[in-house]
Amino acid sequence: MVDDKTKRFSVYLPEKVKSDLEQMAYETGLSMTQLIVMATHGLLSNYKSNGGNIFADLVNSRQKNLFSETLKTLRSENSVMQEYYGARAFEYEKVYHREDPEYQQELSLLTTILKTVVKDRNVLEVACGTGYWTQVVSEVAHHIVGLDIRPEVIQIAHDKGLPRTKVDFIVGDAYNLGQLENDFDFGLANFWFSHIPKNKIEDFLTGFHNKLQPGAKVFMADNVYVEGRGGELITKDNSEDTYKIRELADGSKYEILKNYYTYNELFEFFEPITEELKIFCGKSFWYVHYTVKSLN
Ligand SMILES: C[S@@+](CC[C@H](N)C(=O)[O-])C[C@H]1O[C@@H](n2cnc3c(N)ncnc32)[C@H](O)[C@@H]1O
């Protein structure tokens, strides 16, 4: 974190949680703020006594080991980008409500294409965040495993109440998918590619593709560079990556890695390692859709 001006702390609560909280406030005679403060104290003291394992109920037993390994990674890396998405969890989805008709039109194009190509698939979604795309995909896919490194975003995704028979959320590391099953025939990673350091892209794609069955399809979407949108792009002499400063509603600032790609760069990168490659580059978003290349 670059700068901490935290005085007030605003959080986004889903409608259902808000109405349950209102009901509890009515029944107990306490204010909603008092209830939230009490709940936070409870959470902190539980975390102090039991550590990150208190989030273990979010994952099923098959995946608990992966979860505790991930927590170790989280503690040791303490990466700014991960910290930022943890802190941003409750405000993240605002990004999809930008009041810009052209932006909304492209977003709905992405949604339509994704829903067409993901129909009836067994999906591995990495860096699923708060489950915005998981929810979209859950309308048509056969099954989805959504994975993200931050327990805070997985909690929000979990609270969306998507059908349990169709959707599992797990805390895990996109660079270390080793302990997952290999039974997926579709890989999804939206708004993740831009956060991968360029020298880790190959590692990520190798691990990701290894979790997919032969002939599996992949869909990845991300932002196109728009000057002035989301702050100034920062370059550094000693880095091939670019960065942006992101500010949260509470005033805290984070410098996060954010790389942008043109159509040609995406083509040069994906064409040699994929089959049936389709690339779209619009004014706000790009997507790639391809078949994982078989090894023989
Ligand atoms: C820009 S958000 C995208 C979230 C979601 N895919 C969406 O499009 O709404 C990037 C996500 O990557 C997650 N992330 C960061 N590092 C990760 C890692 N090593 N493994 C898995 N997820 C990671 C963050 O927690 C965050 O939720």
C-alpha cells in the first residue's frame, strides 16, 4: 500500500445481507453500524485465536490442503496486487457498472459470446474474484470451479448463493494449480491476464493448460488501454511490465501491475501455442478464445 489515509471505511453489502441486517437491527434495537462493529470484533478475535483456518469452511474437504498451502503463499508473498484485491473486495463489481453506453455494449457482447462458448462445459475459472463471471457462466455451464487467492473475494462469491450442485469456490493460487483435478474442458480467466508479470505468463499458461483435457477451450478477456481511464500508466526503467495507481473508497492507494496488449501483441503471443484462435479487440475490452494445442 502506498499511502494509508484510512479514517472511514465503507463496505458494499449484497441486498440480501443488508435486509437480514436490517431485520436483526429491528429485532435487537441495535443500529446496523453497531452490529457491523460487533461482527468485526468477533471476526478479529476469532482470527487471532484460529488464524486463516477460520475460512476453511468456504472450501470442501478435498481442497482444504490446497487452501492452507495458499495461505502460506499469501503470508510469504504479501504481494501488493493481492492485498489490493482483498481490500477492494466489496467495491470490486462497481467496475462493471460504468455509465458509458459503448462500454456497456461491449460488456454485453463479452457476456453473450462467453455464454455461447461455455455452454455445457466443465469450467475451471482462475482469479474468479467476487464471482461476477462465475454467475454469468453458471446460467449455462455444466459445472464451474472458481478459484481466487483472496479469501475475501471468495467469501463474496460464495454469498451470491449460486447453485451448490453447479459451482464450487476455492481459495487457491493461479500459478500453483497442481492439486486440482484435471477434468475440466474449459478454462476461463477474465481480467487476470493483465496482472500477470510478463516473465510469468508462460508458467501460468503451462500450469493452466495442464489442468484442461485435450481439446479444451479457453476464454480470457481483459481491458484495452484507454488513455486517462483508471489513472496514468507507469513505466519503470528496470521492468518490462507497466503499473497503475489504484485508489479505494477509503483513500488508500496501491500500485498494481497492469499490462495492456494490442491485437498484434495478442496474436503474436497466442497464435503459436493455440489452435482455432479468435481474437477480439474493442474500445474497452479484448478477448481471446482458443483450443488448447495438443502436445503431439
Ligand atoms: C481484476 S480481478 C478479476 C476478478 C474476476 N475475474 C472478474 O473479472 O471480475 C483479479 C483477481 O485476481 C486475483 N488474484 C491475484 N493474484 C492471484 C493468484 N496468484 N492466484 C489467483 N488469483 C489471484 C485477485 O484476488 C482478484 O480477485
